[in-house]
Amino acid sequence: MKILVAYGTTEGQTRKVARFVADRLADAGHAVELLDVDDAEGLDVARFGAAVLAGSIHGGRYQPALVEVAQRNAQALSVRPGLFLSVSLSAAGDDAEEWEGLRAIADEFARATGWRPGRVEHVAGAFRFGEYDYFKGWMMRRIAREKGEAVDPEGDTEYTDWAALGAAVDDWTGALG
């Protein structure tokens, strides 16, 4: 099956997640197109049998270009098997309130875009200090400290559970038939 893997990223972790998913799908024998939503002008979703969209949460929102792609293609996406990967640092924890917030943000994305994916997976992100400006780096160190996380402010700290993500993708593709 030909599968679209489209992603929006801010610091690069969602790009890494999308590449992992695209490679996994290709290794399973699917034809895959990996697409940064910033380059999605003229995208024809009808060319694909299924779609994976991935975006990261920043300030309670996903990338505007991801929202635009989902809105513009909501009808075509809705008639295909769809997987939405919501990437965030909050998904690395087990705080019930934060998880409720993650679900609410994903629900708001679906409401705002008109696309209701068949499956939503919350994927733990990463601290990407090499990508942050001074202010954001300061804020992220503060957040880490509040959570009791030891991070290297000169490097990256990744929380993505690659095995769990692979299992979720395999389960989703197993249902494609």
C-alpha cells in the first residue's frame, strides 16, 4: 500500500519520529512518501491508501502548517486509514492531568481540522537544547528542573520509546489488511 507520512516539526524530534515510521513502513513492504508539511503545496492525498500525520505540541498547539494540511485535506484523509502521532515532552510522564491535557489538545486538533484519524498515539519527545534560543533553553531547563529531570543543557535528552512506537505502527498497519 502507498502511505503518506507527513510531519510538522519545530526542533527536529518529530522529523526523527516520522523518519522512523516511514522506514518501518517501507521495511514492511509499503511504498512511503515522507513529507514535511512546510513543503505540502499541491499535496494530493487521493494518491495514498493511508496516511500518517505527525506534529509536536508547543504552547498547546501543533505547527500551523500541519493544521493547514489537515484542514485542506480533511475529507480525503477521513476516507483513508489514518494515524496521528502527537509528539510532546508531557507524553514521557505519567501525570494524569498532563495526559488529560494531551488528549484535549489532540481532540481540539481534530475538531479544528475536521479530520478524525482512526488512531491517535502520543509519543514522548525530546529536550533539544542545541535547537533552542537562549530564552527557550532557560524555560526548558526550568521545566526539567520542576519535573525532577536531569538534563544536559549542552546536549539533547530523548524520551521517545522507539520500541513502543514501532509496536503501535505495526499494530496500525496490521489492521490495514
